[in-house]
Amino acid sequence: MYRYAMIFLIIICLFCRSGHVFAAGGSIENVLPSGECTKDWVAKNKATLYTKDTLFDHINGEAELYFPYGFDVLATATYMNRSNPELWIVADVYRMASLLDAFGIYSNYRRSDAASVAVGAEGFVSPSQLMFYQDRYFVRLQATGATSLKQDIFLACARSVSQNLPLNTGRPGELNFFSIPGVIPKSERYIAQSLLGYAFFRRGMIADVILEGKRVQVFIVPEKSRDTARKAFDNYRSYLKAEGQGMNVTETPDRIFVTAVDPLYGGVFVEQSGRYVIGVVRLKVPYAANQLIEQLRGRLD
């Protein structure tokens, strides 16, 4: 009898835990607290939902940034200060296609010198706003009616939202690509469309690195296969041949790489490695990136 009671108790606990996740995933407006987001900050209205067709009504001028990252729906609510009704916190919760996409949007706003906060997978705060991502959700809190709020107010409100989201607070596995010496913390970004502004690089990751005392950028373009990676590489090589300078191509049975001067990004070292295109831009001397490329290649699957 005791054994069955314990099994029943475990099932109930698991149900409660999974119910927390289901509520956030199935009904995004329930993620936003319906009463207070923190002490003395009360909901001014019910959560409003925006879809792909109506997102422009809420963030006209920014909406197109979200679509390549698989934007699904936005829930937004406004919290009013009890003692000053003209002072608000606008809380936006965006549901994106994946954890990587949520990070991608977040990384578009984050700066490497931003003040970090312990909420979600990663967050940062400034005098007027706080942003974080968690699972496939990107959360943005902004002050209205004042140029700044105390950090602890933002953080308390953020945590009240975070506790209603799926419990996954891990970072995208793709960020492990940049676990190499010299990468500047919080400089990693995921670009869901046209990495470096080039259509032939459909999507990819980029980060800042200190190389021989200089700031450069490393990038990774993941493709579905070796053949599609080679096509992307060849398109870039053709572009460099037509628009760049000093192009050199080296091909062996194991690898192919190009060094050149890109008209937009200066010295570049780019290589096809299996189903990836990897490279370094903004180099003074392209061949100086050889060791960095080897380190990056070692992180690929």
C-alpha cells in the first residue's frame, strides 16, 4: 500500500511540473501575471495577442526583424505603478520557432557591455528596459513614463514572467561552436537570414574574437549537406573573385579554403568543412587566421 501511495505522489508531482510547462506553451497570455508583476505594479489591462498579421500594430518598424526567426505570437500587457499611474512597465513575450531563434532575437539587442541579470537562460538590464530569453520565448520589459527604473523592479517583474515559462533555462547547443580561446563573451549572435548580408549565406552564427591583439569576427554557416555547403562556399568565392582583391584558393583532398580581401569586411579566410562554411573576417593579414580556423573546425560535429 505504501509503495502505491509513493508512486501516486510522484505522478502528482510530475503532473504539476509538466502542467507549468503546458500552460506556458498552450496559452501564451497566461504567461503574463494577471494581477501584479511585482509589488505595487498592477496589470492595467488584460494580455493582448499579436500574430504575424498584426505584429506591425505593436512594433511598427521592428516587426520584420522577427519573422526570419520563426515568430509565432506575441502576448503583451502593461503594469501600472500604484502610486504613480503615469508610470508603466510594458511586458512583451514573443514565442519564436525554437530556442536558437529566441536567442537570435535576444542577441540582436544585447551588447557585449550590457549588465547581466540572472533570469531565464540569459538576460541583461539597462536603466529603461530588461530583456531575456528562455526556451523558445523572448521577453522584453520596457519602462514608459520615465527614463529609468530601479533594477530590482525590472528583475522582480522578469522573474514573475520567467516562472510561468517552460523550465528549460539552457542555452542553444550551437553556442558551443564558439568555445574557443579569444571569443569575447556576449558577442555571439545567431543571424537567421543572410549572414554578413550575403544571400548565399542563408543563416549562421557570428562572434567577435581577439586575435593577436586585434578584434576580428568568426562565423559559421551550417548547411544540410556537404554539397550545399560547397555551393555556398563557391558562391562566396565567385563573389570575392569578382568584387574582392588578392584572392588565393588552396584545395587539398581534405579541405578547400580561400584568402582574400572582401570589399565590405577586409581580410577574410574562409573554408568549407563538411556541411559547414567557416571563416574569419576583418583580418589585417588573412593567413593569420589559420590557427583560429583549426580551433573552430575542431568544434564542429
